Amino acid sequence: MTSGPDNPARLSPHDPTWAETAQSRLDDVSRALAGLPGADRAHFDHIGSTAVADLDAKPIIDLQVRIVPLPSEEELSLRLGAAGFRRAWGSRPDSPGVFRDIPRGGEPVPDEVWEKRLFVSDGGGVILHIRRADSPWGRATVSFRDRLRADPVARERYQQLKRRLSVENAGKADYDDYTRAKTRFFDDLGA
């Protein structure tokens, strides 16, 4: 594990308070989105490595809202701004998962299903992915989280990959390459 400010993909040991923080922020987001079309049927998920006990993670909590229809950027910015979130634009023009998810899987879906909105908390530490409820990526993130929670062998394989990638990405300006390399593991695992 590499530590220090020179590694944007620095990992930290699992912190049990992440789950409590995630739930508190999801409650904030749910209140902020109340009344939007589809909000009463939306899914509010704590995803990513911070949602899996015994797994090292970047100390950034990933949250997800799955909703149909996908609200406009303007509406989300207004509502989520009041809850302490701002629109994220990515580190680079090709940062993964900022405006769209990379299509994956064999399920035939309309192209607009891959659209998303990405927000970050004003103080940092929380990333909020807003996806359509019918997004295969949205379902896959929950499935992947649940698989890692239930399968210690898969969790350990992922842990080793993350540690290796963290070392390989030390000194880079952002963690985009780290994210892309981890995404391949999702496909290998069948998530």
C-alpha cells in the first residue's frame, strides 16, 4: 500500500465509519431529490470499496442514485447544491464515468441508458453517481459490491489488484488510469 499526497490512488484500511457517513449522505440526497419524477421509486446505494468491510479503499465514499427519468443537470445542481454537492467534471476530458458509463454486457439497451451525472461533496470525500434506474452499470455496481461482501476469495483478489494498481499509479496527477484498470476486474469477475 502506498501512502502520501503524491499518490491519488492511495488506499486506506477499511474504516467502519464509512457506512454511517454513507447512510447520512444518502439521507441528505434522498431529501434533496424528494418530489422529482421517479424519486419515490429511486434506489439509493452505498457502492464501491468503502461499502465492503475488510477491503482497503481510497478514502472517498461512492454513493449512487438510480432513478428514471434521469433528472436534468440544472435540476440536480440546484437541489444537490443545497445538500452540499457540486457537479464534477473529471480530471481530464476522457475521465471515465463522468458523463456516461462505458457500455458493458450483452443486454440490449437504448444508448441514453449510459448517461449519468456525477457530483462530489463540497468538502470532498464523497462521490455521487446519478444513473438511470435501468442502467446495467447501476445494477452491476450493486451486484459487484454484494459479491465482494459474500466472497472472501474474490474480495482478496480485488484487494491485491487494488494494492498493485495503487503502487503503479503513484506520482500520477489523478486516479483515472487506476479506475480504468480496476474496471476490467468487474468484467473478469462477471459482475
